[in-house]
Amino acid sequence: MADQPANDLPLSGIRVLDLSRILAGPWCTMMLGDLGAEVIKVERPGSGDDTRAWGPPFAGGESAYYLCCNRNKKSIVIDLKKPRGVELVKEFAGISDVLVENFTPGLMKRFGLDYEALREINPRLIYCSISAYGQDGPYRDRPGYDMVLSAVGGLMWITGPRGGEPCKVGVAITDIVTGVHAQGAITAALLWRERSGKGQFIDCSLLDTQASALANIASSYLVAGKEATRWGTAHESIIPYQVFNTKDRPIAIAVANQKLWVNFCKLIDKEEWIDDPRFESNPKRVENREVFLPLVADVISQKTCDEWVELFVEASIPSGPVNNMQNLFNDPQILHRGMVAEIPHPTIGTLRLGGVPIKYSETQPDIRLPPPLLGQHTDEILTNVLGYTPEKIGELRQQGGI
């Protein structure tokens, strides 16, 4: 459980109405919750967030997928197909600081819950809409998931073995980076609101995020017209900078400058390579990639991964094992940095989650609430946030709003 009181955190006092589901939106609101915001997760009756069914594995009736991105939130079930449910969301929007949704563009307008409608109720509302392709443009109405947008956005084209087929990244990184961008945009909008007194609309799309995240690959094309290719774990313009097989398991090695190159050659007892005209500089090694890399691979295969890591650490050469999940979450550095957290959960018992990645000197976020059960806090939220009496909550249930 968290040691940091919620009212001491950076976003304490900020209320977030979270109408998002799956990953990009929930990742964003989870980060806001980690920073102290009160996050009210609005879910549909019956099934709730799609990821609740994305398993196995499950624990205590909850999917591992859902559990990964919904901590520090409270869940309320509201039926947006019922007029009373829509009115209820408007009530919450009127007293919230932030609203996050990731419905297909135009759907919230049909509910009467679009930004133009809600800012009439609350001019200070920051309304963040996350979509596949953005709120305008020729692809506006197309649905999309991370895998599709990683393809359209160029990531899949550059991912996979050299000469092989395009591959998706092992985690939904386009969703996650979009969620991180959305969280940053919201916190910036909150800061601007402190100066201006005004809320605003934030349009955040997976395609825009993925295109921007291509970084140097995009720049190589835009600046020099150079088309990207797949390199597996290798690097197009730095060598050696990739994964090699050792005696027992793979190791990643990054020799990214000339000083490291000299140290690398001395360490592996290949000092003759330092002045070899084929290998003496990085451009030469890139030019002679097909000759050079098999020579390195042969040397690296002669020791175990741990033996190489110990030697490389002593020589300040960046390297590390290619960890599986068991190795990663038992790694002493991960454990020391608090990247495995434990919190009580109503159906699981002790729930283990990935920790909060950013460390603050004064206002360290932590996990205060486990991912909620579907509708777990419906009555609590209606009572404490909107001031509803038990009788009024009963009427609302009869009307089908919750």
C-alpha cells in the first residue's frame, strides 16, 4: 500500500471522469491516478471494460490484462444507452476537471456528451479524446486497435528479422505511448488552466503518436529519402549493437562510440581489430557488416551470458541479458527500484503489479487502490461525489441509469 498520502501528490484534488477502455485511455488515466488524481472509471453494464474478458490468465475473476492498467481508480457502472445514464455523466462532468474517452469519433456527440455540449456545463473541463486516426481527416471514422495502427503507422514495417516478414512488437506499445502522450497533454492543459481559467479539447490519436515515435527512422526518410528496412535486433548504422548468442542465453551488446570500440576489442582479446582497415571505424564496420558480425558472434559464443556481462560491466561496455519475465521480475535492480508492487485485492488476496516507473524526491506516486471490480464503487461514488441518498440511488437503478 502507498505511504504517500493522496493529498500530498501532484494531482491531488483533480477529478478525472474516465470513459475510456482497453489500453491507451486506461493507461493515461492510471498515470493520472498514480499522481494523485481521483479517477472515476465509468463502465458499461454487464461486461465493463473490454479487457476484463481478455484472458486467460485470470486471477480472482479478473484478467491479468485488465489488472495491468487500472490501478488507483474506482469503478461505477453507467448505461449510456439510457437517458438517465447520460444525464448522470453530465452531472459528473459538471464537477470534474478532466474527461477522457476513446469512443469512435462522433459517438459522444450522438450521446450529447461531446466537448461542445459539456463545456457549456463546465467551461473549465479538460476533455481528452483518444482515437485511432484523430477527430478529422479521411480516416476519421475508421476503427482501430494497436496492432492495426502499428502497421499503418510504420512500426510493423521496421520490426522483425532481417529479410523476414513484418512483426508486431511484443506489447501494445502504440497504445501505451499514446496513453503517455495523453497524460502529458492533460497535465499541461491543467497547468494552462491555472493561468487562463479555461478548459480545452485534446485530440490524441494512435496514428499521430506512432508516426511521431518513429524518431530517427522517420527523419532518415523525411530528410534524406531513405526507406526503412527490418534489422532484427541489429542496428542499421551502429555496429556491434545487437543481440548475440552466448553459451547459454542471448546477450545484448551496445558498442556505440570509438572509445567503447577500443575497450571492446581489448576485452575480447581482438586488439588487431582496432586498426584493421575493415573495422577501425563504425562506418567501416557498417560497410563490412557481413564479414564482421560473424566474427563477433563466434567470439561471444565462447562464454556464458553472465561471464560476458561481468566482464563488460568492469569495462563499462553497455550490455545485458535478454531476460524472460521470470528473470526480469526477480532481477535485483528491478526489486530495488520498487518495480514489483504488492497491494491487497478483494478477490485475489495479495495482488502483484508492475510498480510506478518515475521517482520523485518529494511527491512519490504509489499504488493506493487495486484495480476495481466492475461497479465496485457505484454506490460510494454516487453518495460521496454527487450526494445521492440511498432512495435516490434506488430510483436511478429503477430508471436503468446504473
